Amino acid sequence: MDAEGRNLRDLLQQAEQLTADMQGEDELPRIRRNLRQMIDVGEKIHSKVTHTTSRETADVKAALLLGSKGYDLPKISQRLQTLSVAKTFEPLEPVRDVDIQSFLRNERENAILSVIEESRKQTFADVETNYFETMENEWELEKQRILNALIGTGGEVLSLAEDTETSIAEVDLSKRSSLNNIEMAYARQMYKYNEKVIQGGSRPNIVEMFVDVSKKMEDQTIEEVWSMVHHITEVPLISSEDALVMRTSRNSEIAFVNQARLYLETSYKKYIQKTVYSNLQQAKIGGVPGTVNLIRSFLNITLTTRIPGLEEIYVDNQPVWPLIYYCLRCGDLQAALQISNSVTQQLQEFPSFLLEYVQSPLRSLSPSSASQFKLLYKRSVRTSPDPYKRAVYCLIGCCDHEDDHRDVAVKIDDYLWLKLCQVQWDVPASAHGESLTLAHLQKLMYEEYGETYFNAYQQPILYFQVLLLTCQLEAAVEFLSRLESLRVHAMHIAIAFYELNLLLIPKDLQTQLLSAASSGPGIAKRLNFVRLIKMYTRKFEMTDPREALQYFYLLRGLKGQHGESLFVSCISELALETREYELLLGKMEPDGCRKAGCVEKFQVNTSKIIEFIAKKAEDTGLFEDAVRLYDLCKVHEKVLQIMNKLMSQVVSQAPAVMSARDRLRSAAISIAERYKLQGHSGSVPTAGTFYLLLDLMTFFDLYHSKNYQKAIDTMQQLKIIPFTPDDIETKISSFRLIAEEVQRVFPDVLLTVMAILQAQYKAARLQTADQPLPMSQRLFDDGGGGRHADVEYLRKQARTLITFAGMLPYRLPGDTNARLVQMEVLIS
């Protein structure tokens, strides 16, 4: 008690302190009533409210209000009490009594409810799953468009130093085409090549066609690039549908390396000839024309001072080992053999090894000879001061492949040729560290040295050459495609490889531009050829769709994720983006014949392609385009179905020039006239709905132009709403047979007819008692009954419409009934 007293005293002190604070300097509003007074006032207000709105009074007022509108309040109350507010299906309570019939009935009902609940949950789950799948597919498509629009691959840092800025002033907007001269030249060759392919027979050499283009460019660098490609593709190909099998076969790899080596040897011989003929006085050329004299003249220029360590063995006053090395470097093995045979005694057993090397088709020694040769190299040659002698021994016997021979191989071409000569085949696993394989050389060039070592972005052609000549075709093309100025050449190099079945393509076409092969030796890569094509055509497909088609035709043998032809898929995307349907797919003439488009010449099933594009347009919401396309491929049922959906949405709108309704009306009239004359394959109900909607569109046009008499005449001819009370039951029965598209228009039809009746009623009110309405404004012929007959007829029509609307087995919008009743009241 003491504690409670202290608490009360403390509370009193705090209250007094608050009162004192309020009476201080701060001016605050004063409370004029205490708590007791406020409670009394609240009770008085509450008592007034409860007395004025008692339960009985509220029920009486509700009954009067609803009764005036024809509703029975007691019945409504009983129905509301029987409604269940349960949000889910709940199983019924089991019968506790021993009643077999009740037990079975409850079990049956519980089973039905459980099935309904399970179906509901499954439906929601399916809807959610389909929604997320659709969203994911749409995002994948959008992601592909974004990725195809990018220049480089993911994760790569692009060098923009080489790019030139282009201002708006430099863009020639008068040109329709987005292709420059080089791209157009390649596109012409693609057109010629595809023409030959479509006609059948032997295919032209596409590499030679592109080489011709490069020669006309007057660009020595690009000409050298295509010369490399021409050399590397002149290999005997094995018959295999799988490019990976063909590329990784032993014979194909040997052929690739031989062609790469041949290119380097041919190029170096041209370099020697150019050097010699540019310095004839110093070269002292003479004697029998041939490689030996050419090399001797070249050494007269380059070996003006004797290199320390060269062996003192001479042929025509030149050291023998440089002569042999440069003969091998030029690819003339017979010339090297000729030089070695001229000094057989000084070279001891080397000429015999060289002869075996020259006579071998693989340019290699037999296993026994190779062992002897390597032993000889280790004993005496490895420590020799003559760099040319060491290089020749390493070439012939594939010795010491880790030696770079920097004194001899002063350029990348020399180093690359030296390594290609040392590549060995059929190497046992135990000797992999001692021998150089093609896979090892590829890894050395691409991973260990890579772009940084070769200064790739400043010397792109050099790095491309390194990758191409080590048989890394995909990596070479991908690197070249990163550079804007060289992308056009990279694209057509990839096309050449693809047409020759040399290009490795990933199975998943959604991957990045360059990806690792799932199988294959070494560091085999796969190039996403489809993405490269789309990246390249993205620039000009909007202005040059015909040229883009030539590139898409290359994809005719590839399939998409869902098994569809990528050629068809690309045509679909091109048509939907450019909307050049007439140019690409053709045009439907008034006589029902289809005018051929650009796709026709590719000798494909054009109707199937058009139907595929139409379905895609329909799925993406381009319904008007879908109508044109379905009509083009003569799928008349879909034309009528989509037109019905579109017309039902705009049929009641007021006509306006260039509006969606105006476009649909013109298209519908054209289709209707053509189908009337030539027939169609659509079903009778769908066609009936189409023509009915077109007639309703005419009805609304007459209403909006205030031609009420013709509007009513049109509606009477359609026979879809009653004009006399006797027709109500018949029209209600026929309403159930009307298509859903027409049912959606009924609220607007009822409101429009009622508005016409109201307009006629206003016109009738302005007439004198015995003066009838003018014939242009009358709805019936009453025999001259005057204004009274017209008004009665209008009221009768209004009541008929109200009754019909109330009995209609269709949920009308909430404001429709209210507006109908309001207009009917104004007429009544």
C-alpha cells in the first residue's frame, strides 16, 4: 500500500509539474473541458445516432429502395445467409452416426472437393511455371540480340585506338545502302555463289571468288591474308559430316601443316627474289638459273661480313650450312641435297640422312635413323658454334625443339616455319616432352605467347597469321572479327571455312563467339558461326534485306534449340524487324495470286516459311501483320479468327482517318470481297462472325454519321436484337449461338440503339401533336399516326431493349445497365 501511495504521489507531482510548465512562457491552447465533460458529450452524440438509425428503420428504408427496383429483400437476405465465406475448398465434416448413405455421400463430396482443390493448386503452379518459362525465353532472345549487336566477345577488352571517329556530317543519308564498297563486293560474290548452289551441280571455289575480290581492293595486306587462306584450304579433305573428325584426323593435320609450311616457304622465296633483284650489283647474280644460284646471290647481300663460328666448308665461295638452310627455307629440298652432295666427304654421313629426309613423303627420318641422327646431334652438333648447322640438324631430325635459334630465325615467319618443320606425328606418350606435337605448338602460340607477346592489336595480321598457320582457324577468325576495319574479311574467311566444312561450330548456339570444344585434342576452339553472321548482318539488314538473305541462306543446314531451321528463323526475324513483307515474302494480288518475293528464289517451301513468320508475329502481338501473312500463305481460318478479335475491339469506335479502325475496316473489306469471289478455306461459323462484325461496323458508321434510319434498318436486317416483345425469347435463344467476339460488342450495340431511340424521342417531342416525324427520322411506318404514335412506339422499343438486356445470359459492364435504365427513364 505504501508503495502504491508513493506512486500516486509521484504521479500527482508530475501532473502538477506539467501544469506549471503549461502556465509558463509558452503560449499553448487551453483545454476548456475536463475528461468527464468530454465523456458526457460523447454519450449524448452516440445516443442520438443509435436512436435515429435503428435496425428496424434501416430495414424499412432498404426494403423500400430495393422494392422500387423489383428486388425481393427477404429472398436476398436468405440467399446471402446461405453463402459460404470460405476462401478455399474445405472437406465436409464426416458423419459420426452409423449412416451408410450419409457416410458415402460425404466421402464422395470430400473426394470431389479434394480433386477440385488439387486441380486449383496445379493450375496455379502451371500458370506460374509457364509465365517464368515465357519470361526466360523472351529474355534469352533479347539477350541474343544484345550480344549480336556487340563487337567483341564477353570478357575481352577491345582496343579502340585503331578506330576512326565518324561524325554525322560524314554520313551520306542520300544512300539507301549501309554497305560500303568492300562489303558490297563481297555481297556480290555471295549472290553469285548462292546462285550456283541453288542451281545444283558442282559448287564454285568460294575461296577463289573471295581472292578475286581481294585483288581488286589494291590492298597488299588483305591480298596476303587471302593468299594464306587459299594455301591453308588446299588440303585433301576426307569425307565426313563432322568437321571435328575431319580436322583432327592424322592425314588432315599433316596436310594442314604441309600447306602452312608451303605458304611460308613460297613467301620467303618471293622475299629472296625481291631482295636479289633489288640489289643486282651486290648480288652478282649469274650462272644457271635456279634456287642454288638465287640463294648464293642472296648470301652475297646478307653475308657481307663473315659470321663468327661458321664452319669452313664452302660451295661457290659461300658457307655450306647457310646455303643448305636457305634452300630448305625456300622449300627446295633437291637444291639442298645437291649442295650437300657436292661436299660429301666434308659432311660425312649427313648427305645420307638428308637423302632419306627428302625421299620421305612426311619429311621425316625413320625411327632408327632418327635415333642415330639425334645421337649425332647431341655428341657433336649441339655444341657447334655454327648456328645454321644447328638449325639444319634440328630441322632434319626434329632435335631440341625448345631451342629458338634466334641467330637464324630472326622473324616470326622464320620461327614459325622452324617449329612447323619440327612437328612430329604418332608420338608415344612417353616421348611427349621430347617431341613437338601440333597440339603443343598451338598451346605455345595461343596461350603461352598469346596476344600480348605478339602485340596483337598493333599487328593484327601478324597474330592472325600465327593462329591460322598453326591450324587454329576459329581463334584466328574470332580475333580478326574484333577489329572494325577487318571484320568484313573475318566474316568471309569464316564463310569460306564453313562452306569447306573446316569450321568447328558449337552445338549450343547460345554460347559466346569463341568457346572451348567439349572434345578434341589440344586447345580446340569452336566458333559460333551463327552469332558471327548475325553480328555482321545487323549493320545493314534494315537497309539491305536482300543482301542479308544471302548470308542467312548459309544457315539452312543448322537447327535451332527447338529443331527449327535457322534459315527460316533468321528470315522470320528479318521480316518482323524490317517489315518488308512484300519485298521478302511477296504480295497477294487482287485476283488471289501471290506475287513472289526474294525468298522464293532459294527454292524453299515459301508457304511454310510465311506461316512460321505469321505465327511468330501473332505470338509477339503483331496481329495486323499476322493477318497479312496468314492471308499470303492462304491459311484463311487464322485470317478470319484474328480479324474477328481485332474488329471486336474497335467496331464501336467512331471512324477516323489513319486510325486502327480505319486500317482494319479497309483490310476487312478487301478480304471480304476477295473471299466472296474466290472462296476461302475458313469454317462457316468463323466466316459468319467475320461478316457479322463487318456489318456491325457499318451500323456504327451510320450511327456516328447520325444516319439513324439506315442504322436501324441495318440492325433489323442483322436480326440480333429484338424490336418487338414477341421476339425477345427468340433473340435470347439465338444469342447463345453467337460467337464470343460478337457478344463482346452487345453492350455497345444496346447502348447505341437506345441512344438512337432517345434521339428520335427528342425529335418527336419537338413536333406538334398531329404532325408526324419526317421520314428521314422515323423508325417505322405508322400510317401517319402523328407524334403520339411515334412516342408510344419509341417507349415500346425502349422497354423491349431493357427487358432483353435484363434477360441476356451475358454479364454486361456495370455502367451499361445504369445507362440503359437512365435513357429508358428519359424516354418513358
